[in-house]
Amino acid sequence: MKVLHTDCLVIGGGIAGCVYAHQAAKKGLKTMLLCCGEMPQANSDLAQGGIVYEPNLNMDDLLADVQMATAGMCNARAVREISAAGCRAVEEVFLKDLSVNFDRDEAHRLRFTREGAHRKNRIIYSKDTTGHAMLAAIQSAVRANPLVTVREYASAIDLLTLSHSSPDPMDRYYPLTVFGAYVLDNKSGEVFAVTAKKTILATGGVGQLYRHTTNAEHAYGHGVAMAYRVGARVMNMEFVQFHPTVFAKGKSFLLSEALRGEGAVLRNCNGEAFMPKYHPLKDLAPRDVVARAIEEERLKTAHECVYLDITANPAEETKERFPAIYKKCLEEGFDMTKVPVPVVPAAHYFCGGVYATPQGRTNIVNLNAIGETACTGYHGANRLASTSLLEAVAMGYLCAEADAEEIASGSFHIPTPKDWVVPEEKPDISLVRQDLETLRSTMWNYVGLIRSQKHLGRAEKILRHLHNEIDAFYKGTALSQELLDLRNGTQTALLITYAALKNRHSLGCHYLSDEKA
């Protein structure tokens, strides 16, 4: 088995992973970054709205909005530390180092907008493709850096630990420690190992566990499942945020909350603007409130969707502000400047994950988690709009700085890992895909936007059986990306379901229809 070595192994090529690699290289660290497909495939590439940024951050104001949106469940200390570091990193990395083309006025001053649950304009943006603009710039910088090795079509299989992956039986007496990962080459089928002083999980969210999602293709909670298998603490797993407005007919895509920030109104099939009935902030209420209101209106009217209406705004203004969304809607037969657009909720952002400090530290030595894979408590029970990119940028930045200090001052025990034995039998891909569909249907129907103890109990039984079947199947067949999606996705889905069963009270994006007082 081939064994590669690097200072830092980053699993995931989104904003968090790339900011980490960029900053680690600045500190002189050799970094390898793994992407399961081509590098642009990441949730952050799909982020439309923007990123919170205040040159002179009013922390008390921002914290108040975060607390309201997160149902009072945010970790205030993490919010303060991450927000301050995030604004600093946006300025240093994206405004100065990379000169990202954020929207500006005639005097070249940054334009600011606001989204749901924000009480002031504090979000900068690049048209309606902010995530793509930021990710393209940071990925280009990372690719060009001689200290960073990008390996595309390379998927982490399992983490290397001293207690399980070292050939020396005495290594089991070390504290629980990670020193890299086994990796699958998705093109050749070869398995190799990468050993590292620091291993960073930046695999994104869990949206592909659901039938309808805004997430990238392989967002099955890979980092959460791998970390859990080696003993990492996970938390807030029941809090899966559904975005209220995803295109409802044909190919799914996100219609940014920024549309409502600019005046778009949600209407039911009868043309009624319904959000004033549900929340004082109307169409800019927290996402969980808006998503459930849409679901309630759909059920009341027996209609498959509701409609997002921005036709009151000047047409040219809408086209200039939201060119990508306008184009996508037009391709699907809807001119959003003339007619309301059909929308439904879809799985969007994971507020839970691997417990981590703002510096990405987990309860396992030398294993870090950053971005959506991590749970710092910033997002509590429901994320505030445009804080996820901020957290990803901040954690990548802070984690790299902390790792550079520890690598400079510490010593690391890194053995040659045991060989990975690859079975010769090829997996039945049709069976894997069928199981993936069962997984997504189960999560959508029973562990989705509106839950009940009965539905959660049924999901737990289905998923536990699926998990046991997959475990036996997995051990006897050669690996593929889809099999890794299934294995890790089922593990993460079970963790979400267990957490939802345990939490008997509705809170944020965990909503129980049968909650008892």
C-alpha cells in the first residue's frame, strides 16, 4: 500500500478547507487537500446570498440577531470569537489577498444588504453567486501554491488512529489520536494512506440525506460519520435547517433569501401574501418559521408549492441584482420579473456536527473539524442567514494559525499504518443506489421538516436495519464513492434520528407535531 506524508491533511475542498490550506501555506506548512470529485464541487460554491462583514463590527447587535434566529441556543462565546475572526479574515484574505469582486457602488464602496432575521444591512455579496466568487478565488490561489497538493477524485475512507491503525500494539496506550486517513482513488480504485501531523475534516453538510436539497452531490455527512467511528463527540444533530425557497418544478435550485431581502413576497396559490399571519418579520422571519409556514399553506390549499413574487420590483433592477437566478428561472420557463416563481422548502444547512472549538479542536488529539462539518454552537438550533460562510472562513483561518503554532512547538508520533486490504468482489451499484433512495426517502418522510415520535421511531428501525446490512455488505466488496456515500450517509442519518428522538421539545429547526407540554 502506498503511504504519502504531509504536515496537514485537509478532507474537503470548500471554503473552510481552502482557507485553511491558504493560511497553512502562508505559515510554511505542507498541506494535502482531498476532493471526492472535481475541486469546485462544494456546498459553498452554491451559496448565493452573501457573507456577514462589518469593518467596525457591532458585536452586540450581531449577537442579538444570532440569538433570535438560533432560538436562543447559540454559544455566545463562539459567536463573538468566530464573528470577529471572520470579519478579519474576510478583509485579509478575500478583500486584500484575493480582491474578490464584491458588489460596490459608484464610489467603489462595498454594497451591503440584509437577509432573514437580520435587523440591519451587514451582508456583502457578489451578485447572486457570492459563494462561487469566493470559492473560485481561494481555490485558484490554493492550486497555484507550491506548498499545497490538491488531489481530486480522492475520498477519505476512514481516519487513521494510533489505537486501530498502527502495527505497534503499544500505540493503543496513547490518548485517542488521529494521524491521517485511508484514501480511495475514485478513478483507479486504489486505496492508499496519507499520514499527517494534523487532519482537518471540512467535508460540508448532510443535505443529500434528503430527497430535496440545495447541497452538492456528495454531501452525506462524511466527516461526521468518520469522526464518530473513531470516538469524536457529535452534538446538535437534530438541527437540520430547511431552506424555504427552492425551485419547485423541474431541476431544483436555490432562490436566495436575498430576494426577500430585496422585497420579494411569498404568496400561496390564491395569490395571498401569507407570511404576516406567521411572524412580525413577515417574509424575513427566521428560516424555520418561513419553511413551516410554506408547508402549512401547501397543506391548507392542497397545492404542491407556493410562489415567490418579485414582480413589483423594476425588471432591470432584478436582472442586475440576481442574474444567475433570473437565468435559471428563465431556462425553466419562468420570467421572474413578470410572474411569481414556484418554490418549496428543501434540506439546506446542518447546524449540528462534530463538536469543535472556534479553532477547530475536537475531543480527539490532532483531529480538527471546520465549517459545516463542525458544531461550535454558533448556529444553535437554526442558522442565521449568511453566517455560515463567515464561520467557514473564520474556522479555516483560526485552525491553520493554531496548527502552525502546535506543529512548530510539538513532536508527533506517526507510525506507518497497517495495510488496507481491498476485497476483489465489485459492489452491486444498482443495489447501492436503491439503498441510497431508501435512505433519502426515509429521512424526507420521517425526519424532515415536521417530525413526530411515531415517524422518528419508524425511521430509526428502517435506518438501523439498513446500517447493519450495509456494514456486512461493505466489508466484503471493493470500494466506490457511492458505497462510501451510503455507508457514511446511513451512519449520519442514524445520529440525526437518535438526536431527534431524544429531544422531545420543538426548538428551532427541530419541530415536533406531537410535542407534549
